[in-house]
Amino acid sequence: MKKIVKNIIENKSRTVPILSFPSAELIGVSVNELVCSADNQANGMKAIYDRCSIGASLNMMDLSVEAEAFGAEIHFAENEIPTVVGGIIDDIEDVSKITVPQIGDGRTGVYIDGVKKAKNMINDIPVFCGVIGPYSLASRLFDMTELMYACFDSPDEVKILLEKASEFIINYINAFKSVGADGVIMAEPAAGMLSPALADEFSVPFVKRIFESVNSEDFVLCYHNCGNYVADMLEGISSVGADIYHFGNAVNIRRALELLPESKIVMGNLDPLLLCSAGPDVICGELERIFSDCSGYPNFMISTGCDVPFNAKWENIDAYFKKVNELYA
């Protein structure tokens, strides 16, 4: 087990939720100002570090960045996380026309610089970058539904698209490593909509290749998936070589703990929407349920099941950290 990973699992009360966008409120900026400014991102990461007992600092989980670099159309709004509204090809046969972009294109440079600046502010816990997974990126470059059909009708072309997506993701992660990132969280939610057989062919091998390309003893590999069918994909997912597996609230996390090796950390899976819609009592009760169900596994750590929405209530976020600390105390 890597030293950074061992330190995280030995300090479970310092939970590692996917918490980034609510930092906008802490530093007094809009979500749009957060995703377009390296300084705001670094200041937001530092603000969360100062307020919350976290075991690792995470940059923004913005799953539009890589697609934007390829040329996809992105929708921006003042207080919404950017979304992809238009891909770059209309026909999978056009995949040969796609050029892998340079690192720095779009807002990739902003995000890399944000992690670099955060590393200068946060030095006693690891700082992780976030990237999208290869199949999830491919679905944004083409079309989610059409891509699924193409897996049956044009598998060779789909794999060319995945190879180009993977090449870019490898370069992107290495750029984060070059500015001091201590690890990466790869979000591959679109693959969670595939059958196990399709996931094993069109997601798992490409995730594995990416992780093998960027792996090192001082760099943590975390795989996140919050898709509805992840429970059926666990055997394949277990082969990608991640150090940490992070699952959403749709996943039976106890089953994941039973199937994944004890040497791997498994994190999850409080529904992050509760931090917007419920109150502290509901959140604490749900945390108690998860803890009771999974705390017997030494490789389990409580976390949010996915990215905490930007409009989550800070009284709920504070209650989350307080309760996790009580449970692990």
C-alpha cells in the first residue's frame, strides 16, 4: 500500500468527500468565477481545508473541461456547473477527423494552475486533481445514446475514439503531476450505464491503461463511479489498478467491500443531494446507517457518494464532518 494511501486509511476521521464547488460561497464568488479562475480554485480549496477536517484536498470535479479542450460546446451559467451541450462529431465514422488537443487548450491550463497554486497553500495533506474517465469523455464528444449503439454497430471506431480520449487524459494527468498533484480522482459515471460485458470492453481496459501510464509510488489513483449498474461491474472494475475505489449511493457498498481486495480503500456513499435538501438530523442518521453497515471492513471510509452540489447548505456540510469525526472517534 502506498504511503499516502496508508496515511489516509489510518486517519479515517479526516474524511475525503468530493467537496469543491460549495467553496464558491466561502470565498464569495459565483460558480462561473470558480471554474474560470485558477486563483479562485486554489483559494476555494484552501477555504475548505481551513474549515473542514479533510484527509485530502480535491480540485473541482468539472466533467466539461476535457470535452471543451476537444472543441465541444459548453454551457456556462453564473451559478451552475458547466455542462456539455454539443459534441464534436455527429457520426462515429468521423472519429478519424478528431485531433487530440494540447494540454492548456480550453480551461485545462486553468485547472492545472489551480492545483499548482493550491499545493503552495496546502502542504500537510495530499492534493488531488480530478479528471473524467475515457468512456465518459467519449460520450461527451459524440452522444451518450449514439455511443452506446455504436458499441454494437461500430466497435472499432468507438475504440479509436476511446484511444484518443485516453491519450489526452494521460497527458492531462501527467501535467497535474508535473505541478505537484499527489493523486487523481477519475470519474467514469457514463460507464456505469453499460452492461458488465460492454464495460469490460469499452471502459475497463482504457482506464487500466491510463492508470498504468501515470502510476507511481507517490501518486494515488482513485476510481469514482456513481452509475446505476456499478454493482454488476465490480469484477471488471477491480482490475483497473486503482488504490481507492469511490462509489455513489446507487451502489451497494457492502457488496463492493466483499468483492474488492482488502488492500484497496473503498469510499462512499452518502447521497450528496441530502446536503441540499435534508437537515443535519437526517444526514447524521444516514451516516450512522452507513457506518453500522460497513465499519467492520478495515478498508472502508465514509465519504459522499458523488460531488457535493454547489448549493449544499454549509450547516449540513459542517454536520457531516462533525458526525464522521464522532463515528470514528
